[in-house]
Amino acid sequence: MAEISLLDRLEGLDARFEEISTLITDPAVIADQKRYVKLTKEYHDLEKIIGAKKRYSDALGAIEESKALLAGEEDEELRVMAREELEAASAALPEIEEEIKLLLIPADPDDAKNAVVEIRGGTGGDEAALFAGDLFRMYQKYAESKGWQLEVSSFSEGASGGFKEIVFSLTGEGVYGTMKYESGVHRVQRVPATETQGRVHTSAATVAVLPEAEEFDVEIHEGEIKWDTFRSGGAGGQNVNKVESGVRLRYNWKNPNTGVVEEILIECTETRDQPKNKERALSRLRTFIYDKEHQKYLDDIASRRKTMVSTGDRSAKIRTYNYPQGRITDHRINYTIYNLAAFLDGEIQGVIDQLIVAENAEKLKEAEL
């Protein structure tokens, strides 16, 4: 009965897939970028489900044929082959079924996007800034292992090193869908370098992961942006303090959720090329506005379904890094491992995989699949 029920859920998908296949080749649809991107995403999602459906149907057919062969065939060699085919198809069926169930869960539309990450030192003063620096290096190493491109947009260094805050973008495949699990408060327990008594201190840093907005996600009236330029400070050679490459934008934006007009101020000093800094500042403006406008949608989801993994609350304490014990504990799924050095060296995929499994399990339960 479960098999019929699952195939019933897939009825009609073939027709929709064919319809979208035709639509994305229509010049009128291609000209409407917002619609074209949405349809292309739906096409790729359906392509995965259609492929899994075919493998599922093939496995069911192989089981039926093998059973029929075993019931009526007397040739022992053919019977051995039929038994092997039956065992292989029967073993594959539950895996394909689970794959289809996960594919049927509505995906977060932002998962395929690039991400903007903001790390800010929280409670703990200089030690919090040093920990924020450790987190940045951890994500830097992780991005390298994933083949993602990382670009720093702005940063403010701590007095003893690290960062009071640092903002950077990550570009690659499925970045936001992976990095969104890192949003929240990260707590560290260790003996600070400035501590003379050897006492363990607790401090924290906040990580916010935002989906990077595309140009058509938000409407910005570029003529209303006020631009200033200034000389970048910090290391960088003779050129850095002589050329006004740093850019600052001011933009008055009416928050649709509150009706209040807010002034948004964004600075970008990442490169010595002023046009590039302007382009990156605009990208951050789009992302900031998109995040604000999208927050109501996230709040609605969070109010309906607060999973242990993604509550939508960026102030929630998600993870503790305990140096004396070499331990990392993710509080959302009560998951503890003892490989702190490797973890801070960018080997965080194992924990993210556990978070994805936990959230998918909750989604499957909610969807009653």
C-alpha cells in the first residue's frame, strides 16, 4: 500500500515537467528574468524527482519480474540470476523511497543562493574578538574545501587581534543551504592568552548567515542612493591612504513590515578599485533589504514549525567550543564530538550533515511522508 501511495504522490509530475521544459525555451519567459529563474529552479528540482521515480518504477518492475520468473522457471541458472536480481532490487527500493520522500519536501527557495556571512564578537571583550577571528578562519578553510569563493566586504579588528566584526560573501553551489545552519551564537570556553591565573573564561561570537539577494529580488531606486568616497585605512602599501577607493552609501528605505523609513548605511573598502567597491556595496544593500523583507516570511515559518535545528532565532546559542576538553557540542541536536582542532581547521561538514539529517527527519514527520 505504501508503494502505491508514494507513486500516487508523483502523479502529474511528468506533465508539469514537460510543461516547464517548453516554457523555459519561450523567448517571452526568458525575457522575464524573475519568472525564468523560478521556472529553471523548478525544472531542476522536478528533474531529480522524475529520475528517482523512474528508478523506483524500474526497481518495482524488476521485483515483479524476478518473482514471476522464480515461480515458473525450472532452469537453475536462470533462477539464481532471478534471486540475485530480486535481492538487489529489494535492497535498492527503500533507499530510493527515502530519496523521493526527501525530494517531495518543499525546499527553501534560498538554499541554492550564495551567502553573506557576518561574524561579530559578543560578550567577552578582546577574547570574543579573537574567537570571532577563529570562526572566520574556520569558515575560510571550510570554503576552500568546498571550492567556494570567499570575499571580505568589511572588517573591524580587535585590539588584541581577531575581529570585532567581519562581513564576507561566499559564492558557490548551494552555499546558503549549507551555511544557514551556522546562524546563531557560538560560545567558547578556554583560557585566554591574557589570563595569568589559568582560569577558563566563557565568551561568545554571533554568526548571521544571509541569502545573497539577486538584482530582481528587491527593488532599489539607485538614483536615490547617496554616495561618499574616502581613503581606506590599514595595511596595503603606499596606495592605501592616498586614493579614495573606499565607498559609503546611504539609502532611505521604507520597511514594508513597519512602515517606518530607515536610513541604511553601508561601507565597502575591500578592494582598491572604487567601481568594484561600489558594486559590492550595492550587493550588500540588496542582501540587507532582502533579508529584512524576507524576515516576515521566516518568522511565519518559525511560528508554524520551530524545528530543533532552524528556529529562525539568530540569538539562540547553537554551539559550544570547549578547549580544555577538546570538545564541540551542538545544542540543537545534543551532538558532541572531540575533534576541536580539526573542526576549527574547517572540518565542519560532519556536524552540518547531522543537522541536515535531523531537520529532514522533522520535515518528513510534519509532512506525514
